[in-house]
Amino acid sequence: KYHGQGRENYEDGDYIIGSFKNNKAEGKAKLYNKNGHLKFDGIFKNDEKRKGKSYRLNNQLQYDGFFKNGKYEGRGVYYTTGGSRYEGIFKANKLEGKGKMFYSNGVMKYEGNMKNSVPHGIGTEYLDDGTLSYKGSFRNNLYHGHGQDHTENGEVRYVGNFKNGVENGKGVYHTENGNFMEGTSKDGHLEGKIKVYSPDRRLLAIYTYVNGNANGKAVKYHLNGNKKFQGTFVDNLEHGPGTEYNEDGTILRKGRWNQGDFVQDLERRRAETINQSNIKKFLQTRDKKHLKKVTTTMIKKYLKKYGNVDKNGTKKKLIQELE
């Protein structure tokens, strides 16, 4: 029987050089392929690998740790061909439980719970410069559950629920100017009633979101709490009827907006319509009571628009022109 130092050749051409006991590799030994490339260097027990380093054909280190039944089992480090690595507890060649992942530059990529060698459970993810990217719950390598996502600069971008890698459910978005948006998301997009707050938690706006854009009723507020605007939005811009207010709560203007631009003063147009109607009633009945609330300016505008007459004078003289 083999006992002590020696070499054993296998039918496929591989061979072992090292320590043997009762015809089996036992203790320190090295396994080579038929071409003489080192495959494993470590400890054997009863002819099986137990602890050591395995190598690829190009002599690149592939794994350093414990083995069982020919597979990675127990604490170890796995090295990819690209230079990144996995550290933690392995089970049947897969990382299970607490583990770490590193970029090829040595910076940690992930630390936390793992399953089948991917993030699964609570963990923390980093960019390749070490900046915090995400902290929270994972499922099958995707953000899933409650978590906190960060920008490339490490600033908090979103805190809330995720599903299959995207925002889904209640959460808070943090904007670049320091404001934050609170509400619900669906499939990565804001959806429903969304409230916008200043950094000191003063309410700035309430929007209705559809598919990630403000579409529907909206109210904006001054920092003193008074309304700033109330109306409708389409694709994140004021569009349709609305009212704009001064800081003291008085109306600045009321009318219609088109893609963010004020295009029509509804109050002024309403007054013009009423005045024109009263002038027409006067012309039909010659009853001057219809002109009591009609201004001189409106009579002048009417004469110019419908009579092609440009006249100045008192209201009495202008009425004579109408007659």
C-alpha cells in the first residue's frame, strides 16, 4: 500500500504528488493535469480535497478555501477570470449566507446575505470607487423589499419599497435641490397623489402622477403655506385652467395655461363677454340700464372692433356713437 510521500497516476492522465496513507492521498499534496498544469495545492483526507487552492489551466488562482465531496464547502474565496472575487461561506460551490463581493480593483462591491452566490436578503452594495450605492433588502440579486438607493455621488436618491429591482409601493424621492417627494410608485414610476416638501418639511406641492409624470390636478404652495397655483398639469407642466396666487393669498391671475405658459386670462375674458352682451342688449332694446356697468373702455373697444370706429370721449358721447 502507498504510505508516505509519493506519486499516483490516474487513468485520465492527472496525477498527485504528496503524502499518502493506505493507498489514498492524506495530508499535503498537489494535483496536476496530464500536461503538468497545477490544478490543486492543499490538504487531502481519504483521497478527497479538504482545504487548499485550486487553479485554472492558465495557472490563475480560482479558489482558496475548504472543500467537501469535490466541491467548495465552507469558508473560502472564489476568484473570477476578470479579477473580481467572492468571499464567504460556500455550500456545493455556491456562496450561502454571509458573504462579500469585490471588484477587480479590490474595492468591495457587496456585503451581506447571499444565496446561490448572488445577493439575497439584507445587504449593502457599493460602486467601484467605494461609494455607497444601495442598502437594504435583495432577492435574487435584485432590490426587493425596503431599501435605500443612492446616486453616483453617494447622495440619497430614494428610500422605500422595491420590487424586482425597481421602486414599487410607498417611498420618498430626494431631489438634487434638497426637496423630497413622498408617495407611491408602481413599476419604477411615481403614481397617484405625490407630495413635495422643502428640506425643512414645508409642503410645496401636491401633484397627481400617472406613469411617472404629473398629469392631473395639482396645487403648489408658497413657503408661507399660502397657495401659489391651483389647476391642472400635463406631462409635468401647467396645462389647462388654473389660478395663480400672490404670497398674501390674493389672486395674481386666473386663466388657461399651455405647456407651462399662461395664455388666457379667464376673468378678463369673462368680463369682456358680459360687457359685450350688455352692449348688444342695449342696441336691441335701447334701454340704457344695460350700460350701467359697462365701462368707457369697453364701449371704445366695441366700437373699434365691430364698428371700425376709433373714438375718444366721455361715456355719454360714446353711447351716442353706439346709437
